[in-house]
Amino acid sequence: MKRTSATITAPPHEARGHQTLSAYIQARFDEFSRSQKDVAQYIVDHLDEVAFQTAEELARRANTSSSTVVRFSQALGFEGFPELQHSAREEYRRKVASGQAGGSATTSPEPLFSLDQNEFETAIAADYQNVEETARRVSRSDVEAAIDAIASADRVLVCGTDQMAFFASYFRHLLMLLDLRAEIVASPSQEALSRLGRIDEGTLVIGLSAGRPHPLVVRAMKLARHRKAPTLAVVDATLSEVAKLAKIKLYYSSNSPAYVRSHTALLSTIQALAYGVYSRDADQYADRIKAFRLK
């Protein structure tokens, strides 16, 4: 028999030891379908937005359908999305009250533009917030571990397909300027697959991912784990399969009002990593960088 909202005394996640919505979703993540995992990832990483978005807006941001959002809500034990959203609001309010909500109204700087922003200004403002959110959530120990791994690797293999292929190529370019041996896997070509075949314990495998990871990137990370190679994931979803497979994880925010994800924070992250490696021994790299600038 279908339950009515009047008979629900508490959402299922609260009934289990006062577990938060985010924690409950993470605990059940492996049970969801692929499209439901997209919704789950977005909710965990953008709780403040989910608390006030419509089901249609959440579906657009998670690259899925509103019906999937509703089914996901029901899979958690809610009657529908409004009940899930209520739970998200309650968790977000508790975070704000405890000062844990990064980028909240109490800590944000003055807006860059006036309230009547045009589309261009809205996109620029979102990118600014993405960089700030990424900086707030980054762990200094994780960054140091990532820089150590890059600097000490015999070979760096950067994996990124489709929209991530550009960033993989640019990251390789930055590392090669520092005279590091760097290669990319950007497509399932025979040459790229042969690079995967050469992964060993001296190879640092870096996986770049936005949203649902490409199977080739997941394959590379699994192969690296099997061969005991060090791994680094740079992802926009903390529940990403690529992040789960990596030893070192760096998160970047990709929220955007546009029809595509924002990669401004990703670009900042890979440039900062390369600069971190450079700073370890600036004198060693000075002549090489100077020669490049004179080209």
C-alpha cells in the first residue's frame, strides 16, 4: 500500500541513527543505477543548490531526466523529490549554523556584478565561485601528495577523453616544459592502448573526469591499481568511480548556468599542480622555461 505524506514521521536516513542525507546517499551509492549515481554525485557535492532547485533544474545539472530524479528520491524511501529536498534543506541549514557550509551567505564576498546580471556576467560569476569552492575544499596534504607523486614519477600518464582530452594534453604540455616524461591517453586508439600496456610501478596514472567517467579512464585506473602504480584523480564528483580507484584525490567544482560544465577550476588546478612541481626546484627549471618564453 502506498504511503501518504501524513504517515511519514521521518525520512529513512534520519531513522537510522540520525544519519544525514549526504551520508545516507554515500552509504547506498553502489546500489543505484548509472543515471541515479549521477544524481547522487550532484546532491552530495552541491547540497546548497539542491536545497532550493526544482527537480527539473537538478536533472539538467546532473545530465539526466526529472523522472530519474523522482525515482532516485523514491529509491531512498521518500514519497518524491519535495521530501528529499526538505531533507537537503535541513542538512544545509545545520551546516550553515555550524559554519561548515563553504560559500554560504555569511562568508561570501560581495557579488561581482549587480543583481540584474546578463548571461555573460552570470557565467563569469559562476566560474569565480567554482574556483573559490575548489580552494575551500582542497586538502593541503592531498595537494602535497599529488605534487610529490608527479615530481618523483619515472613516467606520468594523463588519461582524459572527450572534453577532458584538451586538459590532458595541456597538462602533459606543462609537465614536458619541466622536462618530465609525460604521455596522454585521450582515445581508445592502438597507440593509446599500448601506453596503458606499459603501466608499471614507476608510472603515475592521472585520471581526469567530469560527471560520469569515460570507461577508458576507469579502465586505466583499474589497470594502474592492479599493477600497483600510483594514481591521482582530478574529478568534479567526490563519488566518482575514478576517485574511488585513485590513491590521491583532488576535487574541483564545475557548476555552471550554461549548457556545459565549467572547467575553469580544473584549469586552475592543473596549472597549480605544475607550478607546485616547478617550485620544488625553480633554479633547475629556470633556463628551460626562459628558452620556451623566448620562442
